[in-house]
Amino acid sequence: MKKIIFAAVAVMAVWMCTSCNSEETYAEQKKRERETVDAFLKRNFVIRAADGTVILDVGKINPITEVQFASQGETTDLLTNQYVYFSSSGVYMQILSKGSGEKLESGESTRLCCRFLEYNIMADSVQTSNWGNTYVTNPEMIDVSNSYGTFTATFATDVYWGSIFNDVYGSTSVPEGWILAMRYLCLDNAQREGGEKAHVRLIVPHSMGQANAMQNVYPCFYDLTFEEQYH
């Protein structure tokens, strides 16, 4: 992953692109975002490194409703590449692995280790990532709590390597789209439980995304893994 675009450069590129569209109204920007997501769903989508190596083979996405998702036991069929569409938020989610152990119960808090890849759908490029990048060897640490079914989460900055998201976007707020996914996952430590990390893929509109996406109205695709910090 040495050739993944550096985060600061990518964000600057986004700013340059969006500044060209400063004459657009917010309604026009949202319409363009919706059209971009609709086109993305129909693509046989592959993320490649600069040398052409396949990073992720996402494929053509098959959206399903929340009703169908619930009837399937809150799972998405990987063989048909299902993503559940949450109509109230505009987020699409595919669960590759629900994770290990139990879901986070009301009144519980934990610290998660997160590996992520963020792909700017509007710019058609990888924007930030901590996947095996020579320059970013540490996971993102997230403090998450469940209070009567309401999840809150922040990026931790008290670890010595800090937070990539805070460094790039100037905010410790975890994207709401990520938090939505956590409600459906088991977030215990995979090594301790002898299982798998929670693993999801998301399409997140600007309103549920990180600070730069919210400001410049663009959607992102994410590949994310979560597990409780090993003690």
C-alpha cells in the first residue's frame, strides 16, 4: 500500500475540485451526490493501487431494504453482494463479519482498534487509509459507548501515535455512518474470543461522514474492521 495517496494531498485535491463548484446551491450539491452514489451502485467497482494491483474488488452492489435485512437476521448475503440501505440516513452497509463475542450492551463502553480505507466516490480515489501503509502502521483507536441504544464514539488522541482522522480532518468525531454500523456488530477482541474481527463496507453520504465530506458535500466508500483493544 506504499502507493496509496497521502491523506493531506488527497484532501487538498478534494478542496480544489469542490471549490470549482462553489456556485452550486446546497440542493444542487446534494442532487449531484445522490447521482454519484446511484452510478457507483451500478459499477463493477474495483479499487486499484497506482501500479494497477487490486486493493479491493467491490463488484456491482445489490441494495436491499431494512425490512429484508431484518428478515435475514440482520445479515447481508455476500454471494449476491447485498448492501442494506438505511433510508433515514442514506447509508448503505454490507456486513462481511459480525465480529466476535457480544454486541455492546446499554451502559457499556470500550476502546476499539480500527483499520480503515476511505475512498472518495466523487473524486474516484483513495483518500485516507491505515491499511498496511508504511507510513501509518498503527490502528485508529476509537472510544465507543452505548447509552440506552444510543451509540457515541470519538477517536482517541491519548495514544502516542494520535489519530489519523484528527490529524487530517481536525476533528475527533467518528463519522455517524461508522457509528450506525457498530449497532449491528459484535465488538469484542477477536484474538481473545478465537473468532473474527467485525468487518463492514459502507457507502456514507456527506451528512453522515467526516468533517471535510460534510463541508464539501461528497460521499465516501469505507472498508472497516473493528475489534476491542486487546488487554
